[in-house]
Amino acid sequence: MKRNLVFIAVCFMLTTPVFAQTAAELEQLLSADSVTYEQAAWFLLRAADVPASNPAGAFQYADEQKWLPQNVSANDAARLDGIALLVMGSFGIEGGIGYSVVKKNPHYAYRELVYQDIIQGRIDPAMPVSGETLLYIANKVLSQREEGD
């Protein structure tokens, strides 16, 4: 499993623009059992080509854009539904009726990414997100975006 994720990381770096991600940053991300919202915002905003000068600035920008769940702090462990909301916002993914019309909240963002096959399987939306999972989700979004172009 670890070998497959390293392969995905290498493919991710080779097939997408290198957005100032260093090998050390990717290694640190891959080794994290649970990423924080600040780490997730910093990684995902750069992957989506959203300008962010540093991790704290990325978290603040994502929070101002309402791409993060309410009442989370930068050092909180990121939950899967919260990451789904951040992914939808930072990559500009339009959701279905539940997400777009009713409310742009983590629950509907999670359901939308499951529907779009970005999040796969029966997974608990409240589970903490590992660095491997974050990298996998970002890779799925970028792959689907590339296929659509």
C-alpha cells in the first residue's frame, strides 16, 4: 500500500505542475497520520493554483472564503467532510442541488465527492484525514479535471 502511494505521489508530481511542493514537504505529508486544516489548506490551495503565501495565510484565505467548516482552528485535525468542503471550494467544483442550492456545508460536500467518485467506498465522514488520503483526493480531482479538458 505504501509503495502504491509513493508511486501516486511521484506520478502526481510528474503529471501536474509542480506548485512549489518540495520532496520534503510531500514526504512529511505522506507520513502524517492526521493532517491539520492548516496543512490541508496549504497543500490544496497550491494544488488548485490559488495564491497562498504561507500555511497560515492559506488557512485564513480558505476560512474567509467559507471553504472550511465553521469553528475549526488551524491546528485541528482535519475531518474527511471538512476536507471535502475545502476541495470543492478551492478547485471550484460545482455540486448538485444538495450542495449548491441547499447549503454549502461539509455534509453535502462529502456526499458530492462520493457521488463524483473522488472519495471512494464507505468511509466515515468524521474520520481524520491522513496525508496519504489528502494526496489521493487531490490526485483524483486533478486527474478528473485533466480528463475533462
